[in-house]
Amino acid sequence: MASNIVDAHGVTKNFGPVQAVKGVDLSIVPGELFGLIGHNGAGKSTLFKMMLGLIPASSGQIHLDGEAVGGPRFRDVRRRIGYLPENVVLYDNLTGLETLHFFADLKTVPRSSCTTLLDKVGLGHARARRVREYSKGMRQRLGFAQALLGQPRLLFLDEPTTGLDPEAIRDFYRILRELRDEGVTMVLTSHILAEIQERVDRLAIMEDGRIRACGSVQALREAMNLPLTLEIAGGAGLLEQVTRVLAGLAVERIDEAGSLIHIRLPREAKMPALARLATLGETLRDLQVHEPSLEDVFFGYRN
Amino acid sequence: MFSIDFRQIGIVAGKEFQDRIRNRWVLAVALVFTVFALVIAYFGSAQQGSVGFHSIDVTIASLVSLVIYLIPLIALILGFDAIVGERERGSLELLLTLPITRREVILGKYAGLAGALTFSTLAGFGAAGLILSPQIRLDALFHYAGFMVSALLLGLTFLSLALMLSVFASDRTRASGLAIATWFFFVLVFDMIILGALVLTAGEYGGAVFPYLLLLNPADVFRVLNIFSLDEVRTLYGLATVFPEALSHPATLGGVMLAWIVGPLAVAIWRFER
């Protein structure tokens, strides 16, 4: 248990007759960037809230950084946690800098770090402006700066890129990479699966209050055994040649789209198919292998 | 679950107080109190055909009648959305993920709002007292200071009630409805019920309990506290004849007011921690 920074065992949460979380077991190791995905109502937010100590679990146990959530030393753990909620609501009357000062005081973090953090999230120019004048994206950045106060060991990020423009999303993931290099553990949820599939170390797919699958994106792809796609480009008559050389292999589908040909086939047929396509020589101009996306994996598990 | 960290309470209180200073709430309420106190002091006897300051006792008696309506309303408005407002907007969730307990949040909110109310009450009535001071004796000033303290206690009791309502209410609309109902009950309805019961029973039942029933209403405690401290007006209200001597002692009545502050606040903490 001591080696995991997040440890949940048999966690359930009942809201009256409704069981929102059903016996979840989850372990996250230090330094990991962990994704939690699932459709609305799958139980992600409830699990998040229980991990943060906002609502008590109906049964089961959660430990963060070796301490029981809600236990006698949990106040100290909270100093080492950062949280960015999905809808960042801060205090309109305060300026950006005053907002950070308020949260820094509560976390017993020196106020001197606030200016640096505002610069880090690109809000240095707006530090003296009231939060009521901030756009949604600026509030999200300020919320992120708040979560980073006190150099947390563990970050919970709930839909962190909501409201951010592409440049801000790029900056956000750059900061996340820096944090991971520093050994910070991060747990994040996102609806934008394409955005996180190349960034998380591992992820869990939640559905109906349960964790349906957990592992690296590649491990989940392989476990699902979803078909992959070969995309090839070549000269005239390529479709006939490809159909001929692949005859007898368990190919699911071959489609022509303009100058490109898409071949959908099971993972185990990939290497034999590549070997046969190589016999076409210079008829092939280009070849790319497309793994199933995280979205394909997600829907694969749901179905 | 955790011990109380007074530093965390101070941080939340400081923010609440600063908010009220910044949005000019404290200044506005202090101005209202000063203007009302001066108007009552100078024009309170206009019905008798004279204008100008006459007596501090009569001024305080008139102020009591005004304050008993005004301060509970101000305190309820100040505190009704302290918790439910933050919960509805979503900022409470983030606050509670920080190293601060729910108990400290409530106490911090109460301390900050109480600070704002205290500042505006003392500044508002104090300014009026300063303007009037050349015309009144030292012992009269002492009475006036007593009135200010009791007015403050009245405000703090209703602020405590407001915070309790804010914890129980599921949304701001309900909280505002509960605050208005609370004001109506304690300021208007409660006395009518007691008087009605006395009249219906022709004073045969409940006469002995009557003074004790008044302690169940902080507005009545405030009224009794002030009337018993003013020689010119205590006989005017006829309360001296029905109120037991021991019960009318300022320390006893002050203690009851303190209980009215602590009680609802304790209930609010209990509920918020569940």
C-alpha cells in the first residue's frame, strides 16, 4: 500500500437507493499520469469527490499518500494535493493575485510563489484584474494556478481543458509534462479522448459505477483485440493488386478513398499482411498503420 | 475529526470582511444607522410639537423600536447565502478540498460577517453618539453605549440564525424565503401569539411563564434589556410589573443573547459536518 499514492479498495457510494460507485479498486503509483474516462453518470465525479474527501464513501477505503481519506492526518495530505474542478468558480470580487493569496494562505504556502504561478499559466498580465472580468479560459488558468500552489505531490484535474483555446491546451499539457518530470502524480478526467490518449500512462474506463478496464492505452487496445487499419498510397491499379496479394488473409474490409486504400484487419494479421504488401515493391508509395483510437477502445468496452 | 485551526478561521473571516468593505456594505449600513439615530434624536419629539434633542432615554427608546425591525433584517440579509450561495455557485467544493474543516469554514464565515456587522453598527451609532455627545451627560453616554452593545448582540443572534438557515437551505431562493419567514416570526408574529394567548385566557394561564417565553425571542430579549436599563421608560411599558427582578438583570439577558448566538451556530456546524 505504501508504494501507491492512491489506493482505493472496495469503494462504494450509495445515494439513497441508487448505487453510484460499485466496489471500485484502484491503485495509482507516484509520478503516474492517470486518466479516468467514462460517460456522464458513470461515477467518475463521485469517485473523484470521495478521493478528495468531499463526500464519504458508503463502504470501502481510500488512502492518499498513505493516509486514510478523512482520517486524523488528512489535513496534512490536503496541503500536498491540488484540485482543479470541472467548472472553476472563484471569487469575482478578488483580483487574480488576491485569489491566489487567499488559497495560498489556506494551504500555508508563501504568497511569494503566487506571482510566479500566474506567469506560469499565462496570467501574469491580468494579475491585478478582478476575476469577474476574466474569460472562461482565464478562470480555468487561474483555477489551474490555484491547484499548483504548494508544489502538490498529487493533482486531481477534472476536465482540465474545458474552455481553453488550442494554444492554452498546448501550454497546459506542456506544464503537465514538466510536472510529470518532477515526479508529480496526476489523475485527470476528460471527455476529449483523442486529447489524452497519447498523454496518459494508464487509464481506467468507468461505466455504471464500476471500473470496466484499467491499463495503458496500448494494453487496453490489445486486450480488446480491436481491428487496426493499414493505409496505403500507390499508383493506378493498386486496389486490384492489394486485393490479390492479401487473398486468403483474415481481412475484414478493403476500401478505396481517392488515392488511398484502407485495409481493416485483425491485429494478428498485421505482420503477414505487411509481408505480402512488401512484395508489391515500388507500386506502394506510402504505408501507415493506424492503431484503434482510444475512442474505439472506449466504445469497444462499453459494447 | 480535526482540531480547530484558528489561523484558517481568520483567513476565511478576513476575506468575508474584506468583501463587505469592498462592496461598500459596511459603509452603507453604518450611514443608515447614523442617519436614523440623528433623525430620531432631533425629530423624535416632533409629534409633541417640539424639534431638537431632549433626552437620551427617549431617544434610545425610539431607537429600540426602530432597531428591533432593522437590525434583524440586515443580519439575515447579510448571512442567508453565506453557505448556500457558495454551494450553489460551486466555490464551496473547491474550498473544502483545502486544508480547512467544515467547522472552520462556518466559524470563519460567521466571524467575518460578524466583524462587518460589528463595524457598521458601532461606526454608525457611534458617529451619532459622537455628534450628540456635547449635549448629553456621561452617565447618559454610558446608557447609549449599552444600547449599542445590545443592538450588536441582536444583530449577532440573527446572523447566527441566518447562517443556520444557509446551511439547511437547498438553494438561495429557499434560503431567502426562510430568512424572511424568520424575520416575520421573531419580529412580528411571536409577540402577537403570546399576547393573543394571554388575552384569550384572560391572563389566567401563562402569566407566570410570560417573562420566560419572551426569552425565546432574541428581539424581545433586546427590547427588555434596553427598557430595563432606562429609568424614564421602564414604567412606560409596564414590563417592570410582570418581569421578575432576577430575570431582568443585564448579565442574565446578555447571557440569553449569547446563548442565542451560540445555539444556532452550533446547529449550523452540526448540520454542515454531516
